[in-house]
Amino acid sequence: MSTTPGDSTWADAGLVPPDSSQVPDSTRETVPVEPEHQPAAPRPDLRDEANEPDVVEQAQDLPEDPSDDYVEI
């Protein structure tokens, strides 16, 4: 990143569009990841001390409760 005034400073700040030669190729293939390197499922228990049924219960999405709607008077 440039710290001296000039055209490169404007480009580094995102104020000037990059040259087409500087644009990264977005058609790259993804690299397969081995299963042992895949991240584990997120858990609400950061210390991994909770029982699995409790973690599953906390991860479930509940439907909206219609009784929570306010009645206009």
C-alpha cells in the first residue's frame, strides 16, 4: 500500500478502478479439503462441556409464537 501521494495511493484506497490486468481471476477452481481438515460444526458450548442433547436443543430454530403479537386497542 502506498503512503506517498500519487496515483497509486488513490488506487490503493479504492478510489480509482484497477486496471483489467490487476483484477484477479475469479474462475479459479476450489481446492478439495480433506475431511480431517474440515471445521467442526459450530457449538453454542465453547468449552465442549455441554451434553449433546442440550447443544442440539439450543441449535434448533423455533417457529414464531403468534401469542407474541400485540393487540391494538
